[in-house]
Amino acid sequence: MAIADIEKSDPEVAAVVRKELERQRNGLELIPSENFASPAVMAAVGSVLTNKYSEGYPHKRYYGGNEFIDQVEDIAIERAKKIFGVEHVNVQPYSGSPANFAVYMAVCEKGDTVTGLNLVDGGHLTHGWKVSAGAIFFNSVPYHVRPDGYIDFDNVREIARKHKPKLIWCGATAYPREFPFKEFGEIADEVGAYLVADIAHISGLVAAGVHPSPVPYAHIVTTTTHKTLRGPRGGMIMVTKKGIEKDPDLPAKIDKAVFPGLQGGPHDHVTAGIAVALKEAMQPEFREYAEQIVKNSRALASALADEGMKLVTGGSDNHLLLIDLTPFGKGKGLFAQEALDLAGMTVNKNTIPAEPASPFYPSGVRLGTPAVTTRGMKEEEMKLIGKWMADVIKEAVKYEMPDDREKRKDAIALFRKEIAENSVVKETRQKVLELCKRFPLYPDLE
Ligand SMILES: *Cc1c(COP(=O)(O)O)cnc(C)c1O
């Protein structure tokens, strides 16, 4: 992917791409759903495969000229089957959200009851949040976490027994602990529901054997390919042996839901990128990377705790941490996020269990270690980052977030004006820059 090629026909867009490259190089990417795909993955996505139409599936296409597209899709499918130990894989979903919607289409009728972890408790939009298609077309009854941040199994069991959902989602976007797939499997079996494990965040950890696999317990597994798995932006749907035992038609139902149910032509260039990423995931270095993600997450958790930061559940088993800022007052996630951004550390504000403020002005910050681990950073760097984050957060939380709308506007304006000039923030920005220079990103890319 040469930016120079973009430049020849479009200097304006090339300049923006260059700026984004510099932003990625000069900052610490701590958003847990982000990562840096390899140059090989990016080259596959930027390849001539983007030119092809191939509606249908390998060896059953609606267009001619698909000899090589069939090969690349077969390779991606075979690798995914091997890595995750599943019976059937669909690699065509355009991303994680369409993959999940295809699952609804495959196993539910309009109006059927479904349950998933509530968004504000760390669940994903597509697991039935009220404004999403999952709740508009289906009857969504969300379950919750306990005040201590762990899944509330009494609540899951109660909802499952009372509402008899057709489909139970498990998986999350903001859960710092190992996901208890086994317990979910037992509940799903008891009420005859399909269990879908959405491992979008942790699929790289699962692939490497660093997080337990949901495959023995779930009927269906969905994932994105661009988070810890470190591929291009895309999605996959997998059917397990248990899924086929429950419903031998499940693979066909999934495939039909993706195409022609929901999508047209697959993004073959992305399929190639997924195939390359899966090959990378089979290498011993990938396992080291996945293990390091978890070590880094634990190191960052203890560095933050040493600086007096409260963590939801008290720590992390995976790639992700949630800082609970309520000891400093409520609704201060935005202040922390913006101050950290100015200091060169990208995170996102997030709700915490029993959120006392609102999803838009939440009281937590979500962060994770996949991207900095890909960059080569280890425990030693996590110690520095934890200290710097705490320094900046302590400046940010000096500001109060009012409930009143007008007062809130003024408070945010004042915060933005002052924090930009804050000396701790400015000094931290320099330290971050120096650290980034020691871990060059995409050194060959210009
Ligand atoms: C990121 C994510 C998705 C959605 O992926 P998109 O590619 O953003 O559509 C779905 N489920 C979970 C749990 C996620 O974390």
C-alpha cells in the first residue's frame, strides 16, 4: 500500500492518510478493539481482488471468472476451521455487526425473544440494545452484570427460564474477565436456546489458546477479524459440532442468511486479508503476542492500581481494563478521555456497572493492550504508561461534570480551554512521543 500511488491521483486524500499514519505512529493506541494489521494483510486488502464480483459461495457463484476467488475463500475457510476447531465457517460478513444480524436471520423469526448482555453493562449494540435492529425486529430482554462487574448468572438464568429466548448472546465489548462460556452453555441447553458466543474482542486470544474457547459450549460463534485477531475489518460466523447436532441445517441457514439474506457480493479483497491474518495467527509468534497482550494488561492494571485507580472487578484476565472514576465523582469519563487524548494516549469513555451518570457522560474509561503489544511493548512500558495515565487522569478529574445541560456545556468548554494548557498533560505528551519513537510503527510505509 503505497501512499505515493494515492498521491498521484489524489493529493488531498493522500495528505489525510499521511496524517493518520503519523497519528498512529506518534500516539499510544489503547482502544481495546483496535490493532495494527500487518503490511501483508494491508497489501491483500489493497490488491486486485477488490475488482471482482462473486455473489454466492466457492464453486457455486452467480458470476464467471471466480476460479481464484474460490481458492482464496477456500483457504480462509479451511484456516479458520483449523484454528478454531469448528465444522463450518462463513467468512463473507462485511463486519461484526452484519455477522450478528445474519445469525438472528438464520435462527429467529421476526418477534422471537432474544437475550444478551445489556449495552451499558458491557454488551454490544447488536446483542439487542433498544435502538438496534436486534431489538427493533426481535423481543430483546437484556441481562446484566452484578455491581461487582461480573456476569449476574442468577439474572441470566431467571430471564432464560421465564422468557424462553430462542437465542442467547454471550460475549462483550467491555468485560475485563475471562468469559464463562460453560455456564452459558448449560443455561442455553436447559431452555433449548441457541447459544451464540460473540468473541469479536477476544478471538485472537482464543485462536492462540490464551482464553478458553466457546466452541465446546456454543452452537454458533461470531467474530470480527480486525480486533485481537489482527486482520482486516471483517466478520466471520462459525458453526460448531454442538450447533450441527442441535440443527443439521444450521450451516446452510447461516450461509443463506448472509447471502442472499443480507448481503450481495462478498469483499474478496478482505477475504484475502482474512486468509493472510489467519496464516499469521497459526505462527508461534502469534501465540507469544497473545500471551503478551494478557501480561501487558495485568501489568497495566497493577500500575494503575498502584497509582490509586479503581478498576472494575479489580483487574483484568484478558486484553481489556475498565477504570472506574467514581471515587473522583460521577460522569468524568469524557474529561479523562479528552485529557488522555491530548497527552497522546487514545482510550474511550465508557459506562461502568451500576453507572451513576449516563451513557453519553459515563463514569469510566475503557482501555486495552492489543495495539501497544503489536508494537512490541512489554511490562516495563506498561508500568510507564500506567503512571502517565494516572498523572493525566488526576488532572482531568479535578473538573466537575454538572447534571444540568447548560452548566455542563460551560464546564466542558472551561475544561477544554484549561486542559490544553495543563503542564502535566504537555509533559506527558512529550514522554509518550519519546516512547513511541522507540517502537517504530510501519517503518517501511510512506
Ligand atoms: C466490535 C464488536 C462487534 C461489531 O463489530 P463491527 O465490526 O464494529 O460491526 C460485535 N460484537 C462485539 C462483541 C464487538 O466487540
